Amino acid sequence: MEERITYPEINSFLRSTIKREDGFLRDLEKYAEDNHIPIIQPETAALLKVLIGIHKPERVLEAGTAIGYSAVIIARAMGTSGTVDTIEIDEDMAEAARKNIEIMDLSKRIRVLQGDALEVMECLDTAYDFIFLDAAKGRYIEYFDHAIRLLRPGGLLVSDNVLYKGLVAQNQKVVHKHRTIAVKLKEYLQLLCHDERLKTSIIPIGDGLAVSLKRS
Ligand code: SAH
Ligand code: MG
């Protein structure tokens, strides 16, 4: 049973309302489940699709590609134009993502940048309309300055896993293995919620999503 950030009955109800992916995306979900790859949950995907529909980004940056599942969801939600640059540290994972993106016929719109998210972000200097952080959870604070720098005024920063299995909200009881990440995520949320340049809302779906709008 996966760990949850809200009441199980609310979660299963929300899950039951969602129209699930089919075809190759469904295959990717199955592959991710079998191989313990933490792709975005259906509720998170549904919210991303709505945010992208409202915000209409032309250029998206993602940190944490894994097998390319969320990059494909995002690119499709953008319609038939617009690009996604997505960063993945693991070479095999990046290669698998490129193959999956090719199969989805999105190679022209999704660019997989293999490397450490911080190092790659340091090298980027063109503005993005939308940034999705979904890489090393303990390192979001390090990504933050570059994410703000790379985000255009009025851009959206969406950070995944910010409630981390619910552990961020219950620091006392957290076992050592997860404590550092929980503490760091809490600090990250403080940063997001108190930064003058942003308006942030934390949404308890999936593994917790922070949505931050950069002042225009
Ligand atoms: N966004 C994906 C899931 C990403 S899982 C989806 O929803 O489909 C997190 C990924 O981040 C893993 O593949 C992991 O290898 C990668 N990662 C971890 N640390 C990283 C880092 N420092 N830089 C870039 N990628 C990193
Ligand atoms: Mg995630």
C-alpha cells in the first residue's frame, strides 16, 4: 500500500473520479509501478493538465524526467506546439525516456538533457513559462534560485512531492531515513511561501504539490 498524505477514503474517491490514461501511457504507468519509479500520480497529472490549459506555456522546464511520463503528459496538454526541456541525472533513465518520447512521436518537442538538475540549470539562460520540479526532493532549495531566475515574470513554478508521504507535516514521528528530506522540504515550503516574488498555494493531492506564481 502506498503511503498517503490525506484520508484513504478521500484519496480513493478522488482516484475513482479520474479518467485514466490508455495506450502507451498506460503501459508506462505499469512499467513505472513494476520498477518502483515514482511518476506523478493521476491526481497530479489531472491538475497539471488544468494548470497548463489555463497558463498556456510555450516553453516548459522539468527537473526529473525518469521514463518521460510526465514530460509526455505536459507536452500533450500544451497542444500541438511548445517545447519541454527535461533534466535527468541517470543515463539509463534518460535513454529510456528518449525512446518513450520517440514512440509517442514527441522527440521534436521534448528535449531530454542528461545531467544533474542544478548543473544543467546553471547552464541555461533562456526564460521558461512553466517549471516543474520533480527531481531530488532534498535539493529543491538548491534549485530554487535558478528556477526563479529562469522563470519569466508571470511564470508558474510547480513543485512535486512537497508533502512527502505526509511526513513533512509530522516531523516528530519521522524515522531517520526520511527525516532529512522532510526537514528540507519544510524549509523549501517556508521559502516558497515567504518569497516576495511569488504567490504560492500548497495542494494536498498526489504527494503534495506547491503551485507558485511569479509576480509579473
Ligand atoms: N517526473 C517524472 C518522475 C521523476 S522521478 C514523472 O512524473 O514521470 C525523479 C527522477 O529524478 C528520477 O528519475 C531521478 O533519477 C531523477 N533525479 C534525482 N536526482 C536528480 C538530479 N540531481 N538531477 C536530475 N535528476 C535527478
Ligand atoms: Mg514526483
